[in-house]
Amino acid sequence: MTSPLPYFDGHNDYLLRLMTSPTPREDLWLGDTGQGHMDLKRMKAGGFVGGFFAVFVPPVRTGEPTDFLSRMANPPYDLPLPPLMTHDESQATALTMVGHMHWMERSAPDDFAICRTPSQVRAAIDTGKIAGILHIEGAEAIGPDLDALYLFHDMGLRSLGPVWSRPTIFGHGVPMRFPGDPDTGPGLTGEGKDLVRLCNDLGIMIDLSHLNAAGFEDVAKISTKPLVATHSNAHALTPSTRNLTDRQLDQIRDTGGMAGLNYAMVFLAEDGISNPDMGFDPMLRHLDYMLERLGEDHVGLGSDFDGAQIPAALGDVAGMPGFFAAMEAHGYGTDLIAKIACDNWLALIERTMTP
């Protein structure tokens, strides 16, 4: 039996599922429930060798993320930004999710490892383990003194998005809007600029997905590292506020950064409509565009598994070999597919996850 192509993913919300599901986490991780998009068995079936696991504090005052998804089902839409969440109400949730990721490692030490350096990532993959990188999506759990950033770094944090689609003390996320432009508000605050500088110093990658245009520009001016958007698509094809403009794609390319294709149907469809029967074609159209704009060394995959509604043709992480077969049928060569699937992320980690 042929082994599946190695696949490294830029973004998933599996920790959110572990935290919010009524199903015991042992069953969700080690069992065969078929719930959601990911578990250990399906990761292995799909060739999943590693990825960024997001710590995301859900907008508890405005409904769970599924509420946002349902409100985005019939474009046009223009959802207001959720209110700012305080440090106190966010930190306990974030710590719970970090605890779930450390439990994943303890419960399956031969299959999963939290990785803190590029060499640890490669060593885990080489020994057949899934290389998990701890990511924070929205920095509400970090206070203005930034002390908590050091603590999360000690726990394994190596990637951080200053915002989700809501304001923080560091900056502003884009509202969920279609059609819409990411130029939606002010840039980073003084604390946000300090956060970027400290992340550079600690070897924590900055993720630009969800950040508004002014914040993106501020990071581009301040950061000494390549620009990265882990799970965003091309705005020119799907004019959602969550997607990247041509200018942003060019800036990512010019810094040696990367963008990861988001599988969410609302960010793939030209009309913004979530149609489970859309197949792989919209994903391939966005890849074509991003490859043309960024070059083949700067495009990867950022699924948003367990945080988005994805095409039925893919289904879940075990369906990734089918997507790679679609890339081949579309005319992508073996080397290009390997770069998109895994190699580009591994090279990017070498450029960003070091102080």
C-alpha cells in the first residue's frame, strides 16, 4: 500500500473541538467517532505530518463560531465585529486549550509531539510523529505588559495571530463581510507594535490572517521576519474581507513569506455562497492565482479544519489524497504538489521560528 503524500497544515481548530464537544476527548482524539474533520486515525490516513494547532477563544457573548458560519451562508452579509474580550475572561479558556494539546502529546507520545524548533519539527516527522506547533489565534489571553507571552512561549507557543475577527488591545480584525475590502479600521496599537517586536525576538511567527489592512501594513513595517497569512485566499477571486488583496500577496512574496489556502467555502466561492458540491475547482482556482502572484515557493495549505464548512469532495483530513490527485489532474507536477503540501511550510518555519 502506497503511503499518502506528507501534508503539513497551516491552520486547524481541532483544539476548539476538543474543548467544546460533549464527546470525551479520548474518543475524539484516539477513537473513531468520525466527528468533525480530524482525529489521530484520520490524520494518519490523510498523510497529515504536522501543522499549526490554534488556540481560539470563541466569542461567548455573541454565540459560538457556528453562529457566524450560519449568518454567512447567504451573501451579501456584513456582520458587526464582536466586542473586545477581556484578558481575564480569555486567559482561562486559552490555558484550557493549551492543556488539551499537551494532553494529546501525553496520551499518544509515539504519534504526536509539540515542537518548539524547526529541528524538532523535522525530527518528529522523520520518526513518524505528527509535529504539532502551538498557535494563538487572537491575542486576548495576553495582557498589555506582555508577560503572558513569555509564559505561553514556555508552553510551546511558536505562532501568533494578534487578532481574530474582533478588536483586541493590540489591533483590529476584519469584520466578516461579503463583498468587502480588508481596509476596515485603524492599525496596530502601541501594545500591538510591541507584541510584534517581542514575537520577532522570541521566534514566534506572526500570522496576518484576520488582521485588517492597516494592521497588515504596520506588521510589514515593523517585523523583521517574512510575512505569513496561514489561512487566507485571493481577494481578487472571492472579495471577502478575510482574503488577501494583490498588494498583500505581493508584500508576502517580497519578504519571502507564505500564504496558506483556506478550505472554507465562503472564502473560495466567487459569489461567496457555501455550496458543498462545489468540488475542488474553486480551491484549484485560488491556488492557480496565488501561485502566479506569489511563486511556487510561497504557497501552502491552511485548511481551517474543524473551524469551517469545507467542500464535500474533501470531507475531512483523510480526504487530502483526493485533493492532491485533483492537483495532479489539474496539471501540477510532483515537485510542485510536494511543495504546496508540505515542503514550503517546513522551509518557512526555518525562516520564522528562530529568534
